[in-house]
Amino acid sequence: MTKGKDNKPGDTTHTITDVLKVTKGTFECCLLGTGTGIILNRMSEKVQHELLMPRGRKTTAEKAITLKHDPFAEYRAAPYTLKDPKAATLLAHVSAAFKKAVMTASLDLPGAKKAQIGRLTYVEGEYVPIYGLPKLFMRPVRSADMNRTPDIRTRLIIPVWAARLQITFVQPLIRPQAIANLLAAAGMTAGVGDWRPEKGAGNYGTFKIVDQDDPEYRRVVATGGRAVQIAGLENPVCYDDETTELLSWYDAELADRKQKGVDTHVATASHGSADRRHSTPGKRARTNHSTPGSPGRATAHESVT
């Protein structure tokens, strides 16, 4: 029973009887990556530790005798990982990223509102397992500071990837076909991961909906599971020629600094927790030109040099 605000004394109350009954619906689908792959880049332990307990700025002398980057540690710290040894994959991406992609797609499609889609849909699970072989990916970028400071970023890229998604929605306010249309549009216009179309950055992280019997999807799932991904983190393979050149120079410069007595362990010490997530230390990355990548562009907080 409820009473209207403008009712005068003596007015009768009104019973709400026309509320629509809603139920929970689910939409399951298989996704296959398109474009140039998906770039995984979580906030590393090093950055989290620095945010939790800042050490302050290094002096010029400290910068001169320590290393700024450790590509191998940064590569291994980049992805979200599933701790369960029985999980089908090691690599994963946050499920909220796929929901955000669907919400972004609703901005460009008539009949859908971003806020409403956000309230009425969600992707099951905290993480979505990602199938595919990981590779080491390096690119020069410019930071978003006033001076547009250049830097080198190392990330993990999966050139050919697949995933299985389960979206829960409120029906009959939303129908399964609407979810399918939004997700298909999200794969083309928004994407997931770094340097995705949503940020105006390129075509990384794009995907399409495929049938579970799709030959390419089945091949990626069969050949890009947990064991292959663990091996890919332990023994990195370079994504393209640009990455190979940068890493080759890094190896040569690292060896030269060691001969000069420069402390090459200071910068990598903070990555210890990242390396401990995997069973054995990594080896030098191997070059694999079978999947050349196009020049990367950056997210909203970075831009390519």
C-alpha cells in the first residue's frame, strides 16, 4: 500500500498491482579474436607497491646506476592469471571489460542506453579465461604528461585468441537477440584490452561471435590452453621485428653495464613477486615472424612515439 504525496486528507490509498515480473536470462557464446590480437596489461605488483608505499623520486645519480625496465619481468607481470591449476587457461581478462565493451556499443546503436544496459546485464565470473599463445610485445610510447615524455612499454599480446562468455540479463526487459547484437557490435567498435578501438587507438582486442564448432575457434582452444601459456611465459617469443630489435639492444646493453659494474638487479627486485607467480625463471625471448604485428598505438594515457 502506498499513498501519493499530493493526496488530500481523507483520500484512499492505492495498491501497486501492475509491476512487471522479471526473470534472469543467460546468453552463452564463443568469441574469436580478429585484427592483430589482444594486449593484456594489468597493473603490475611494482606499480601497486609504489602506490601503497611510495619510495620517492630517484636522484640523478641513482637513475644512472640502476635499470629502469626489465622487459621479461614486465611481460610476465602484464596478464591476469588464474591460480587454479585445474583451470583451462593460465591467462585471463577481467569480465568487467567485456561488459564495458557492450555498454560502449550501446552508445552507437538505436534502442539501447548505456546506463540501462549497465544495470540490466553482467558477465558471469570475475575473470574470463583467454585461450591462445602469448608473445612478448614492446613499443615506444609517449606519456600523457606535459612534456609528452617518451618511454618503452612491454606488454603481453596474444595474436590469435578465443574466449567463452556467459552474459546474464534481465528479461523481458532485454531479449537474447539484443544481447547478441550489442556484443557483436562491441567486438567491432569497442574491443577489450590495451589499444582497443574504443580509445581510438587501433584494432587490438576486436572480436566476433562464432559457433562452438567453428574450426578456427576449436583450433585455438585446443592449442592455446594452460600448459602452452605457462611455457610461453617461461620462454618468451618476440611478437615482431620491432620487438626483436628492441630486446636485442637491451640484452647487449645489459651485458655491457654488467661489465662496467652497474647494479642491474635494483630495478628488477620489485618484480620478484611477479616472477614467483610462475614455476621457473624466463629465458631469452625467441624471434617468431609467423605473426607480424602492425605498429601499436596507445591508450588514452599514452600515445605512440
